[in-house]
Amino acid sequence: MTTILRLPGEPAELTLPALLLRNAEDHGDLPALSWRTEDGWTTLSWGEVRREVAGLAAGYAGLGVGRGDHVLMMMGNRPEHWLSDLALTHLGAVPVTVYSTSAPEQVAHIARNSRARLAIVGGVRELPRWEPLLGDAGVPLERLVVAEASEAGTHRTYDSLRGPRPTASAGTGQGTVAEAAPVGTAADAHRSEAFEKAWHESRPTDPLTVVYTSGTTGEPKGVSISHRKVVLNVLSLDRLVELPTHVEHICYLPFAHIAERMLGIYLPVFRASHVHLCADPSEVAAVVRELHPAQFFGVPRVWEKLASAVRAALAGLPKERRTAVEAAMETGRAHVTCRERGEEPSAALREAYATAKEQVLDPILALAGFDRLEWTASASAPMPQDVVRFWAGFGLAVMDAWGLTETIGVATANSPAAFRLGSVGRPLDGLEIRIAGDGEILVRGETVFDGYLRADGSLEDVRDADGWFATGDIGRLDEDGFLWITDRKKEMIVTSAGKNISPALVENTLKEHPLVGQAFVHGDGHPYLVALLVPDPEQAARLDPAALREAIADAVDRANARLSRPEQIKRYRVLDREWSPESGELTPSLKLRRRAIRERHADVIEEMYTP
């Protein structure tokens, strides 16, 4: 367990503002939030964060934001986003982040469904999707606030809301004031009193946020999440692993995703840890190299790209040096395998690993900024086994986890004390897992959501009479209670011969070859499977066109040799452009948008089925 901090009440009765007050009181001088500027990193302490939040809360209250109001946000990972989220929460309002890659019709749907009257956006990149809604009679949206003052035009700017900071009490709300300027006017006193009164009226069962699903199979659905469910979830997560006190977190995934909401906002407030905002996800590797964090979370595609970069660097080493690294990595894998089996490594293996780690592995990891890592994790999609085993060679056991927005993020997870590489771990405290007759994973417990937000503000509870939520994922539980994910129920391929095939299994087998960066498998209703393959750019850059074609063919042959006959790829095409959220083939969490890929490449797919 990481957190040994004071809890200001019973866990099930806590709210996020109560935890922020605790941080200002107990850890006011410690760094809370950092972001990059032209002059380097700018940092706010926890005491400064609470004062800034109080000032922003007054500004948003002045715009008419009150308890129960939904406020939409579309910005990158910037301080205005993070601080506004907390400020709105202190008013009892409900901050809702919208993916920056959302299409105009998705933005309009969320605006209607949430009944939001205010949206906070970054600037000119976002405005074209929001301004038309202000004149749409079917959308309640009335006003925009723009973070980039120079791009705001006639809209209200974020800076104009900050105004005089209310004196945010760092005590119990009964007059104790710490790290704040004396109250200068009656207006200051009124703002301070209003700020403290507002958050004290929040209840654990009140909504803390609404997270909209990414819409891979239809319109986004709003998942309403309460303070209580978040606090109970972070308590369960915190028990999994021992981390340094006030540990840092590199925040680069979108806040519209439940993973970054938990890791980048709620867990840091719970742990009083230090968040480093990375506004451009493509810069995360550079930030890691600079900060050498003790923990790092990445979706599978991030770990794949990092592994590809390291592999490319190792391939350029002299043969003798490369042989030494490979031997050291075999020792690292053996050490991780012992831990995975729950066994104590032999004295010889401990000594060999210590030597390999000091002389070979850590110096390489230091170049990537990974030499201080104590916790590494992944979620969102199955991790290719070759990537998992690659990092195990450096002694890093990437802890796979599984969950949904509807389970407030993580529902099962591996931990350093008990893990199986390739599985997604065991259920968190307070959750039960059951496998239905058709293989679908069902989950029940205290951190399963209460329902989807309806347009009238009520919730649609989709749990069955016994409280089980059908996740849509297919999986199995092994004899030790570890969960293994097979695929999404709606994404299973059924061939014309009636064979049920997991596309993720086939795609990950293809991607075990380092040259295959992305793969999409199709075959529903057809006699055989076909694939669209995207080469990894760093690996492909080292080959001429003929060598690239030969290497891709070899990758497909190797995959087919490991797959059953119905799972084998009969035809494939190689594409010359990576898929991304911006181009529409990936969700913001880097999962395949299968329908979008099928539609965009329909001619190529059809051609592969033409005799």
C-alpha cells in the first residue's frame, strides 16, 4: 500500500474536495502540478492549487455554474483543464471532458445528452465544432470559455475568470486560514465563505464526473460516476503496489478517458502526489527521459512503440555488445519468470540478475528514463506477448489491468505480489467476476457504475436483478483466479463456416513480429481471414521496398504457423500510413475503430475476397 496519509473521514464518506483540503493542510508545500512553458517547468504546490481552485470556482460561479450543472471541456492536458476540473467539482458541478478527436455530431450528441449550458475549450482548433451549437435550438449550450486568450474572439477567456482569489481555508472550515492572504474586503470574505459552503454540501453519492465512452460501436454513452465510487476504487488501486510517497505521474492520455482521470486527477489528489502534464502525447518519451519516473502507465500501443525504438537502437550495436545485451535480457526474463511463479530466485540467479542489471540492463533503461521504475502497467487492450516478454528481459513486469468506464476504470489487475504475464490479474477488493455461458465477463460490486446518463438527467441502470453488469468482453478465469481476456463480444468474427475467431488474438500474433506495427483482421461471413498491415515506421525505415515485402511475408508466415487453420491469414495488404486518432482509425485510447477501418478500406478488403 502506497498511501499512509491521513484520511479525513471514513473512505465511503469522502469527497474529492475533502481530500484536496487535506492536501493543503498536511502537504501544502509539496509539488502538486507541473507543466512545461518556454522557460522550463512551472509548478504549483498543493496549497497553491487549492487557492487557484478557489479563485476559479468563484469565476465559474459568476457565470451561473451551480450544483448539478454539467460543464463540458475540450482541451489538451494543460493546467487550465486540470484546475477547472477541480474548481467545478468544488461547486458541486459535474465536469465532463470530451475527446478532442470527437466529430461534430458526437460533440452535439454529448451537449444534448448532458444538458450542459457551458463549455470550456482550448482555442481555434476546437471552436469550429462548438460555435455552431450556440445557435442550435436543440442544444442547451449558451456560452463558451476559451483557454487561449488570443484565440477567444468574442468569447469569455479563462484568465478573466481567475480574478481575485478567495481565501481558501486550509483548516476545518471554522476560521483556520493557512498560506493565504488576509481577507481584504467583504467581497473576499463572501467568496471564501461561498467556496467552503459549496463543497461542504457535496455528498459521496453525488456525481463527480460523467465519462462518455469513445463510441467505437455507436453513439457515446455517458457513464455517471460518484465521489464514493472513485474513492473506493483508488483505495483498492492503492493497495496493489508499494510506491514512493508523493510519487510523480506523467499525465499524457486524454482526460476524457477514465484511465487518465483516475491516474492523472483522482489518484494524485488521494495520494498528494505530483502530476507532470504532457500536453503533446508524442513527447511522452522525451518527458520520461528527463524525469526518470518511478511509475509509468501506457496503453499497449505506447509500450509497443517504446519497445520498437529500443529494439532499433539495440540492432545498431556491434555484434559483441548485442550478444551481451541479449544474454543479460535472458537473465532478466528468468528472474521475472521466477517472480511470476511465486518462487524465490536461486542464489545464483539473484547474483546473475544483479550483475546483469547493474552492468547492462540499467544503463540501457537509463537512456530511456526507465531505470527508476517501480511500477509499470498497461490496460485498454490486450498486450502482445512478445512486447510483454521484451520488457521482462529488462526486469520490468508490465502489469496488465482490465476494466471499463462502467467499472470506474480498473476492475482486475496484476500486482508485483501476484501476477501472470498475459493475464489481466485478479479482481480488485469489493468486486466479483463471473463468466457467462457464452464466455462474456460479468462484474458486480461496489465500484460498478449506477447507470448511463439519460437526456432528462435520470440514470439507466443496465445491471441485472442480481447486480451483474455484462461487460461485452470475452474471457476466462484460470484456476488461480487470474482473468484472461479473449476479445470483445461484438467484435468476434464468425466465418461463413461458422467458426468463432478472436480478431485480437490473430492481430497480436501478427504484431509479435517487430516489423508489424498495426494489424486489422477481417473475415466475418467470409470463408477465410484477410489482414491490413501497417509496418512500424522505425523498423521499416531500415529496409528497402523489396526487403520490406519479404520481411512482412515472413511475419505473416510465422504468425500462421502458430495459428489454427481457421485463424490463419490467407491474404493481406500492406498500408503506407500509420493509423491514429486524428485520422479516425483509432480511438483516443489507441484502440482500433473497426467499423471506420472497414469502411475506409472497403475496396481493398473486397479485393482480397475477389477470385
